[in-house]
Amino acid sequence: MGRTPPHPEVSQFDLQQVLEALVDPVRRSVVMQLDAAGEDFACGTFDLPVSKSTATHHFKVLREAGLIRQYYVGTSRMNALRRAEMDEAFPGLLDALAARRAKGG
């Protein structure tokens, strides 16, 4: 397995777990930052109002729900939004979040 943490397959995605991950504003912010950028970010590059250890917990919740994929580049843990997989499992969910954020909500 190496240093790459485990990720659920699309068939393992659970709507309840995804919604519980997205209910937290910090985790929603991570997802929306990744979605808006369209590229992967290292954990330390996100604009988050929480400590490093708390951010680590939020990334774990997002990864276990299937919203992000984490991998290493050198010593940096990178985060990628699993947009295509989420759209396959729950069509329109991330679009709805992005639209709400665009309206200021």
C-alpha cells in the first residue's frame, strides 16, 4: 500500500456519509476551493481557519467519504477532488453546492 491512504470505490460511496462530510463549512470550503481551482492542492496550501491537526481530521473525513483523493508528491500530501466519481454517484450534488456558493450561500 505504501504511503497512499485508502479510498472508497464509487460503488462504496454512501450518500449519508457524503452529506455528513459536506455539512461542515470547513470541509465544504476545501471541496469548493478544489472545484474552483480545477487542480490539486497540498494540504498546507488551503485557506482554512483551523489548526493543522484539525485540518488533517477534515481531510480524512472528506477522503473517507470519497470526496477527495489524497496522494504524495515528495513530502507533500496532495488533494484532488473526485468530481467525476461524485457526479457519477450523485449527479448534480457538487453543481448544487457550487451554485449555492456562487450566490453567496
